Amino acid sequence: MLYLKNMSTPHRLARVLLALAGVVLLLAGVLGKTLLLPVGAVLLVLALTGLLGWCPMCALVDFSRGRR
């Protein structure tokens, strides 16, 4: 693996579930078309970081699963 995972399993699961819930809301038309691009971008980032287990913003502030 080329990177150290910096998110715990519950954190990763929460991100993926939030992304899925957001996609459902977008597809159902609850959020509207004006929010499609900005919310879609945030959901994409949530899904990717959740699936990979590595968040660049968490790495930037040295958030590493409570290990010190």
C-alpha cells in the first residue's frame, strides 16, 4: 500500500453511507438541480475518501485515528 490509512472503519462507513444518502436525495429530486454540481462534488469526495480510507484533509492536520 502506498499510503497510510488515516480513518477508522466507523468513520469510513459513515462517509460512504452519507454519500449514498445524498445520492438518493439528488436522484429523488429533493435537493433540486441548482445544488446538483456542488452537492455532487462533496458526495464524490465523501465516497472516495470513505472507500480509500485516506483523507488528505485529515492527513494535513495529522488526524490519525487517535494514535499518538
